[in-house]
Amino acid sequence: MIQAIVFLPLIGALIAGLLGRTIGHRPSEYITTGLLLVAAVLSWVVFLPVAFGGGLAGAVTDGHTAVLKVEIMRWIQVGDMDLRWTLRVDTLTAIMLVVVNTVSSLVHVYSIGYMADDPHRNRFFAYLSLFTFAMLMLVTADNFLQMFFGWEGVGLASYLLIGFWYTKPSANAAAMKAFVVNRVGDFGFALGIFGAFMVLGHIDFDGAFHAVPEAATATIRFLSWDLHAMTVVCLLLFMGAMGKSAQFLLHTWLPDAMEGPTPVSALIHAATMVTAGVFMVARFSPLFETSPTAMTVVLVIGAITAFFAATVGLVQNDIKRVIAYSTCSQLGYMFVALGAGAYSAGVFHLFTHAFFKALLFLGAGAVIHAMHHEQDMRNMGGLRHKIKITYVMMLIGTLALTGVGIPGIDFFWTGFAGFYSKDAIIEAAYAVGGNTGMFAFWLLVIAALFTSFYSWRLIHLTFHGTPRPAGHGHDDHAHDDHAHDDHAAHDDHGHHDHGSAYDHAHEAPKVMLIPLYVLAFGAVVAGAVFYGMFFHDVEHIEHFFAGSLVVDHEIIEAAHHVPLWVKWSATISMILGFVAAWYMYIRSPETPKRLAAQNPALYRFLLNKWYFDELYDRIFVKPALWIGRAVWKGFDDWLIDEKLTEGLGRRVQNVTSWATKLQSGYVYHYAFAMLIGIAALLTWAIVAGGLI
């Protein structure tokens, strides 16, 4: 069964990719989608017994960890190292299998309708299935190298999908940007793997985890410093997580990934690439527990990311970009939980987030489909009358994202999925205490307010009010500049539609709506159903995860006993954000214009994403281009080509031309040359002999 779950997507990718032109588009769609649906069903078959007390079928337990291993083949054998390609399935893996395959299968179904007019959809479905397979390789890895294989496979597939419409320069640039930025993180990840092998002496997870206690106090000599070995290793590993999960400083690729088709955005942001970093840190929780410094770095970076991305999301006008920055912010929440030691809470938010974020992205795709590929929310409005089902689905996703619920009540269902998981993280951050814990707590509370504001702003601009045709839209801010908001209103298929899109707006076909229903159900009930397993109490968490990640008793207990005002803080922030969005975009639509006019510098700062792209362009891109041009023009063209290659060629040609002139063909010329030579030889002999 495990082999089927992992390799069915690969089979679909090979069929659609190699035989797609032969069998046609429709068979490619049905085969890849059918295989993913089977894999999703099998994933739930594996997960449900774990979730509801039956345990992992076939798992071997050592008293602490219950894990099922399926050996595929012998992989690398060097000296004493004998690596087998083994599929590792424990509770953490089972959760990821459900998340990845469920969302991916629904994205496949949705894409049948969304990509119906694309002439290369067989290639698109091949890439989708390949992306899924790479992520499954990552989450089922049993050693560091196997994880790195899946890690890089996900990066490759994301490059192919983001740049799927390769005739668009912006899509090619976005794909390359994602690939390059992730190489920065991957460099750190690779160094972290080398360091872990050097310090722990094992490359397989079980051996490495068992060696952690002995290596907990080990040091690494670097130049003149003695550094704590596990801190160095964990920080390098986290560098890889920062790239894949778009954390602060390595986040710049994520919003540009919107250049890919909308189903790609849903897959990347909800289930695959961006969750890889969170999974990796959770998997290596035994390593991170040995380094308080690394844990603090994870906590602080996560909190800054949650706040930063939420501030940028306040002013974005592209419907997909708003949701993209929301993803970046929510990933920050997950890393705060990991840094606090509440690993189960971080994984819980990953689990619930997959449902409502995929719902929001696919819902946005339905809006774009209805508006004939218009993406600028300022050119929408009033769509709740035209696409009522999509409106309800987006409302459910927004309620889940903003964390609507009633804190402090012990009842089966008190809120949407995001309410349970996000509030658990905020409570865990408060429980950390000290300056670091309070720093993270307040940034998360403020981010919750901003999340509510920009989420309801999206709903109001898109579905409420009156229709705003393209070119005559409600100018959200007086100083909006399309030269800076460089992706505003870009067409998902590479063109613009300036007609009356609202008049022709229509509901998406059923094949696109069915996945929304499934995801909406998850966004409503996933938090309530699974809260007890992820965060209710330590005994439940330890039994559920069965040693697949570290359970910090102290932080979990402290999180459950925070003051009541802490439990209500996120809810109050959510309400304030909702009221502010209603006032600015329903009650007083002129207020955003006035605020932007009164604070132009702040508005520009947020609209331009804190100027990180411009800063990186100045620090890294332009110097790299200058060096590249210098090497090209100065070294290659001038020195190698002109002076060495072509220059030497010209010198040889000149010498040979001069030499050929000596060959006149007249005998008396040669006789004269011989006479001169003999005279010179005799003169030398006389002089030399006289000297002796």
C-alpha cells in the first residue's frame, strides 16, 4: 500500500509526460487524476487508524517510536555506509501523506476544468503529478540524502510549474527567481546534512537521533572559535527551511510564484513546497531540542515573517498575491510553534492550513475564471450576485483563515479550523515567556489583526459593493502606481481583458466546484475533529505521534494555562480587523484613499514589499551582473578571444607571411644566403678560437 501511495503519482507523470501527445489530453487528465485519487484514498486508509487509536498497521515499535519501513532497493554503499532506499512511515509521515495527496488530487480534479482550454495541459498534469511524487519522496525519507533528493525534486517541479507558460517573460523570471533563491537555502541545507553526518556519525534518521544525546555537548572548531556543534547544524538546516518555506529574508520568490496557473499556486502554497521546511524542522525536532539558540532563531524569524507578510498583504491588489502573502504569514505562525517547542501545534496548523488555503486559492481561481482572467480586485465588485457558490466557499475559507471561533468554551465545535490551530500557536508563544516569547506573542496578535483586515478586504472588494469595470475601477489608494505594483491585474494566461467582465461573469463548472466543497468541509471541521490529537493534552499528543516528533510537556501544559485574555487576544484582533475592513471598504470607501494620501511613504513601503526586491537587486543582482559582464567583456572577449586566441593567430599569420617572402625560388638568392652563413660561421670560429 505504501509503495502505491508514493509511486502512483510518478506513474501518472510518466504516462502523461512521455505518452501525452500519443494518447491525447483527456486520457492524460483522467489517468493522472485517477491515480492521485487512489493515492489520496489509500493515504486516509493509513492515517485514520493512527488518528483514532488503531495505530499504524504493520509498524514496528521500540517502546518510543512506532514506524513502518518499506525497503525499495539498495541505494549507496561506500565503506561502512550502506544506504537503502526505504520508505519511512510514522505518524508525522501519515499526516503529510494525507495533506499532500488530498490537496493534490483535488487540484488535479479542479485543473480539468481550469486548464480545459490550454493546448499543453498534458504537460501540465505531468508536472503536477511529478511535483506530488517529489514531495512524497521528501516526507517518506528515512535518511538525510533521501530527503535531499525529494527536496531538490520539489524545487525542480516548482520551477517547471511556475514557468509553465514559458512564453511569458514574467513567468520565466518568476521561475528562475524561485529556483535561485531556493538554491541559497539549499546550500545551507546541504551543509547542515554534512555537519550532521560529521557530528552524529550517521546519515539515517534512527542512527542520527540515537546519537544526539552523546553529541549534545560537542563543539566544532571554525577558524579561532569553538562553536556548539548542534547549534551550527540546526541553523544550517533551518536555512534550508527558510528558503523552501519562504521565511523572512528568503521570502521574495513566493509572491512571484503567482505567475504560474492558479492550481499551481494552490498546490505550492497549501500542500507541497512551502510546507517542506516546516516538516523538515518537525522531523529533526530531536536535533533542535539540543540547541536553545537555534530554537530562539526559529521562533524570532517565524514571528517576524508572520508580521512582515501580513503588513504587505494589507495593500496588495492582485487577488492571488493577497493570498500568497497570507501563506507567507501563516508559515511564520508554524515556525513560531516549532521554535517554541510546540511541534505538534505547528504540524496541526500545517494540517488545517492546507484545507482553507487550498480552498482560498482554488476559490480565487474560480473568481479569475468567472472574470475572464482578471485578477485585480479593484476591477471586480458585486460578484456575490453572479457566482454565489464561489462566494460562499470563499467566505468559509476566510472564516477559517481569520480564526473565527469562541475561545474558552469546551464544546465539540467552537470555531473553524484556523481558530483551533492558530490560537494554539499564539498561546504557546505566550507560554514561552521572557522577552523572546512576548516579542513573538505580540507580533502574532498584530498579524492576526492584519490577517483579518486583508482577508475581509479581499471579500469586500471582490464580492461586495458595485461592479467596477476594468479601467474604471475603484482606486483603492490615491497614490497607487502600476509601475510599482508590477503584477497588478496581470492576466493568468498572459493577456488582458478590458471588456465588461462582470456582465459575462459565470459560475465555474462542477468539476471545479466539487474540490471546493471537499476543502470547505475540511476548513469547517478539521480543527475540531483533530484538536485533541494535536494539542489537547500531553498524553493524547504522545500517543498520537508515537515518538515521531518531540513533545515538550512543559510548553504544552503552560499553553493550556495561559490567562483568559491571552486566549481571547487573537479573537479580539480578528474582530477589530473585520470591523476596520467593513468600515473602509463598505461604510466609507474614501477612507483608504485618504489614509494613503496622508501616509504616502508608508503606503509605498508596504506596496513595494519593504523594498526587499530593490535591495537585493542593488546588493546582489547588479554586482553579479557587473562581475559577469566584466568577465565576459574583459576576460573572455578582450583577453582570451582578442589577445590570446585571435591575437596569437594573427601573429603566426604575420610571421608565416614574412617567412614566405624569403622563399623567392631563385638559386642565386639561396647561394648568397649560404655564402653569408658560411662567412658568419667562420667569423664566429675565428673569434671564439682567438678568445680561447
